[in-house]
Amino acid sequence: GIALYCSRSNSIAEESYRAAEAILPALCEATGAKNNGITVNDNYTGQNWSTVPCVMVECGFMSNPDEDVKLNDPDYQQKLAQGMVEGICNFVGR
């Protein structure tokens, strides 16, 4: 499945969470992947120091044999990219 991570307490935490709320359903719709939700924490340095909305996307898990195959498939990668684009466009209102 797909999971998103964003910061819990920095100055852009709320906006990052709104971005994640727009991106996750678009990714799941584009790929048919399971929605594993949004996790908020302050464990990721890049997110903690960001000054613009910041979301980390887990596109799947290589420890899952089925997902590992999908993650190496160019067609699935294109679906992931398209889902991210759609989600970002939804977030910025395009």
C-alpha cells in the first residue's frame, strides 16, 4: 500500500498535512493500491527544516513481493507519477 508522512509540529505542519490529504487519495485512485494513511511525526530531518509544504511518499514496500514487482514496472511507475501530479494539482487548486 501507499503511506504518506509529514511533520507534526513545524511551521508548515498543517499545510503539509493538507497536501498529504490531497495526494494520498489521488495516488491510490491512480494505482489501485491500498491506502495506508498519513503518519505525522517529527522523525524526518528534511521535513523538520522545510519552509514549504513537505510530504514523504512511501509508494510501496519492497518487503512485499507483489509490491516489489509493481515498483519495478514502468507502467506502475507512470501511474504513481500521474497520481502524484493529480494530488499536487488538487492541493494547489488546479
